[in-house]
Amino acid sequence: MNDILTNVLDQWKSGIDDHDPERVAALFTKDAIFQGLHPYGVGRDTVTDYYESQPLGLSPQYRSLETRELSDDLLLGYLTVDFTFTDRPTLTVNLSVLLRRTDDGWLIAHYQVSRL
């Protein structure tokens, strides 16, 4: 379970580190619900637009807090993420993701960030 979550999130981190929004969006289902720190959206175009708008040098450092297998093809991950920037203080958020097993492998079906 943790290996699946780590695999997907390592790819997510790598895409953000490389400022490659399309590679990040490919990790999401076509109908993914995405809630970053801006208003929510649905689908890969929303994800691409969101990460395209992020500054160069943005880098997430995540730590898994809880993982649950909800069914054979659905995983819940709850994490803390430190987003570092080149020109401003680190932003720490909580992140919940639902990963769904698809024909294309495990993809993010729901992504929700919150600041507490």
C-alpha cells in the first residue's frame, strides 16, 4: 500500500520539480477532482493549468501520515507537504489523495490540499 502511494507521489514530486505540468497531470484520472490552494476543478486540464501557474523552483517534500486501503482498487493517503520556493518561505499543507487502480496503473482520482 505505502509502496503504491510512494511511487505515485515520487512521480508527482519529480514532475513538479522539473516544472512539467503535463507530466504531473498524467498522474491524475481524466475526471480527477483537484483542489489545490485555488478554486477546485475537474480533469487533467485543471491540473495542468494549476501547475503551469506555479513558480519555477517550486519543490514539494512530502511525508505520509496515514494510508488506508479502501478497496482492492482504491487507496487513501493523508500527508503533510512542505512546498519550498526560491523566493519566499516554505508553505506547509496537509494533502489528502485518493488513488484509483486503472488500466493505466494507479492514478490520483481526488486531490485536496488544506492549510491548518
